[in-house]
Amino acid sequence: MMRVSAPGKLMLFGEHAAVYGKPCIVTAIDARLFVHEGDPTGDTRFLDAAVAAWGTAGTRLAAESAFSGAYGFGSSSAVTVAALKYLRPKAGKRELFDEAKRIVLAVQGKGSGFDVAAAAYGGTLYFDGGGTTIEPIDTPPLPLIVGYTGSKADTVALISDVEKKRAAQPERVGRIFDAIEKITDEAREALAGGDWQRVGTLMNFNQEYLRNLGVSSDMLERLIHAVLEAGAFGAKLSGAGGGDCMVALADKEHRTVVEDAIASAGGQVIHIIAGAPGVRVES
Ligand code: MEV
């Protein structure tokens, strides 16, 4: 039986600004989602839309995920990309990205498509202009540590909150997005050079702007504070904010103490490897 898998993702820089065409950096992670023939269960909206687009009458696809939908790892985009690849195994990354982005936006309503790019391309990506530019960043293995807050974020509601803020205070929010863009561009260089100290500092700057935008939460702040105290190079929320996960960067010597700090602060450490391969036919 054929199976297709696609990776989950973590946003490293540029969330929210990416919705307005600014650049962001995303990494695909080794937690994967699998699509195969079978009876669909649960939320089938993305599978149904993929079958409607590229399937034939009677195609039945089911999905299984190695990660919880609560983490914010991008299960909707992973399932859409994996289903499209199942239906057209020869489809290239750009074709998969374009069609999956169209589907995810039609079902979900809002978003930049960066998560779809991570599922289709894999690796660590510089994503700009809603996907007009999708370029791999060749980084050494990323010493990333992930802490789950215990609560799921409502991405669409958070995007709408920021939209309202931007309408009410266009100059203030525009300046925040411009600053996030600069940080993201600098982070691209620092990541490529494996300059973790600098990447960490840039994560902290990015987090200040996200806090300012009002998308952080008490639990995210608690975990971020704890890992910085424990010696991480830097930390920030990852994704829409409000809950989901935070990411930290720390050297080998600090990994255990940083992970312990997450647990002591009430978070859950999630072990992942960054820079995982994109969608692929497994068998
Ligand atoms: C959500 O994971 C990240 C946002 O920037 C939305 C998006 O880019 O699709 C808030």
C-alpha cells in the first residue's frame, strides 16, 4: 500500500509579518504526517479538498499523524501536501505548494502559506512574498529546543486580532513589521553561518516585537524567561502565539538544564530534529 508523508514545521522568525508579504524563516521537523488509502476519520476538510482538486471519483484517503494537532506543527498543511502528492506522485514542489496553498487558504481563510512550503520543500526555508520566494537556508544542525505551553492557539483568531490592530494603528504596526523583516533577513545570514549566539539574540529581538504586538501569553513568557535564565542563547514563541510552542536555541552544555527549566516552569519538552525532508512517497 502506498504511503506519502509530509513533515510538520516550526516558525523560527517572522510570524504575523509574513501574513502581509514580509519574509519569514521556517524549519521542517522530523515529526511527520502520513496519508494512505483508507476511510477518512476526524477532520476531513483538507483531504476532501485535495481529492476534489486532484483525485478521481471514489478515491478515499486517510491520514495519521505522529504529532498532536495541538502543538501548532502545521497538520493542516502537511495533510494537504501529502494528499496531493499521493494523488500525483510526480508533482513537483512548486506545483504542490501552489495547489496546497490555494486549498489551505480556501478552507482556513487566512495565512501566508509558509507552513505549506515547509511541508512541500522541507529543510529550513526563507519564505518571502507569500511564497513568491522560497529558498533553502543551508544551516548546520540547529540546536533547537521546543517547549509546549499546554494550550492550543487559535491561529485564525490571532491573525484577526493583529489585522484589527493594524487597521487601528497602521504606522505602529507597520514599524513593527519592518523591524521584524530586518531581524528575519539578518537571521538568514546568521543561520547559514551557524552563529547561534547571534541567532539567539535575534530571536530575543523578534520576541520583543511579538510581545509588543500583543500575541504572546503568560505561559509563553514564563517558559521564555525560564530558558533564558538557564543559559539559552535566545527564545521566542513559534507560530501565531497565544499558546502552542516556544523555541529556544542552546549549546550542548546547556541543553539539559534548559530542558529542565521548561519542565519546571510547567511546559512540556518536545524532542524534534529541525531541517527534515519535505513530502515524499514512503513506499
Ligand atoms: C502562524 O503559525 C504564523 C502566522 O504568521 C500565520 C501565517 O503566516 O500563516 C501568524
